[in-house]
Amino acid sequence: MAELKRQPIPKDVRERVAARAGYVCQKCGGDQSCEVDHIIPWVISHDDSETNLQLLCLPCNRRKGAKVEAGRKTWFHADYFGVGA
């Protein structure tokens, strides 16, 4: 089976995500060294859609790594199947 390779996120998509976030980290509110991050890591979801992207500063993004953060509703959460948790 061929391995999927992640493509760079287009500049216009990165800009829309940053603008939506007010150009500050969505975790700590910092505005230095911010970068676009996958909410559900790409290695899990292969999803580059804007709804799966957020702006995080470098330290917050490195702490998060390739994890799904606790409390984050994902596609496998019961609410996504119409079943209240």
C-alpha cells in the first residue's frame, strides 16, 4: 500500500486560519512564532480542512505534538453520531 504524504497547507488557507484566530495562539493567547496546527493530527485524520486547523504558538504546538487534546470533540465522539454523551 502506498504511503500518503502530507502536502503543504496552502498559504491562503494558513492566512484564513490565522485571521480567524485573531493572529494569536488559541491555547495561550501569545502572538509570537504562531503556526497552523492540525486539531486532529494529520497522521490520524489526513484532514487538511480549515475546520481541522488552529493557530498555536511554537511552544504550545510542540507540547501538543501528535496528540488529540483532552476535552476536544472529534469525529468519533458520541455527539457526532446523534447520541448525547
